[in-house]
Amino acid sequence: MTIDRLSGALLVLLGVFVVWERRVLPLGSSQHPGPGYAPLLLAILLIIFGAILIAGGKGSPPLRSISWPEAPHAAAILACCIFTTILMERIGYRLTIFIILGFLFGVMERMKIWLVFTLAIGFSLGSFWLFDSLLRVPLPRGGWNF
């Protein structure tokens, strides 16, 4: 298995998944496209380009030749995404972002503690103010209405 062929297969699978999930949206017509029109076109492009990668991927390096020194960072970011998915509605946006940024800055990047708190508080409160107050995007406030 080569890198390009694996990437192409993942693109094809993603495209097929989007085509499958798009079935609940009305397609419309070319003159009056519905909400399912653009996702279908993009999914078809993903499938086409994935197939091109699979067909032309013979010359790329094998998958085993890749070393990935950033795997711990990627795993930490994935864990933060799962944490956010599970707890955002329960504990609120500001507290979730504060915890995630505190973990990423403090544990993963090993910044000084005062800088971790400054950045985590600043980004969690600042981004909440930007999106909730200025842009009027409703964000979860959690059980404590915070």
C-alpha cells in the first residue's frame, strides 16, 4: 500500500459517505439548486480525484516508510475534539475552551503557567465575546449559564 493509494481510498470513502448522507437533502435543479446540490457536486469531485490518486499512486513511497514525530500532538488534538464533543453542551463554551487550551498550552507545549492562564482565559473569553456578542452566534453556556 502506498501513501497516494491510501489517501485516494480515503477520499473515495469520504465522497461516498457524503453522497449517502446527502440523500436527505433536496437536490433541486441546475437553475434552482437545493441544499443538497453543492455537497453532491463536491462529493463527486472527491470520488473522482480519489480514483485518480489510486490509479496514479504506484510510484509514491510505501506507507511503512513514513515516520510521524508529531503523533502525540495529533492524538492530543483528537482527544480535545472528543472532549469538546462530549462536554461542550454540559459545561459551556468558555469553560470547555479554557480547559482545552490549558491542556494544549500547559501539558503539550509546556509553556509557563502564567502564560497558559493568560492565553486560556483571554482566548476563551475573547472568542466567546466575539462570536456570542458581536456576531450573534449562540454558543452553549452550560449548566451554570456561564
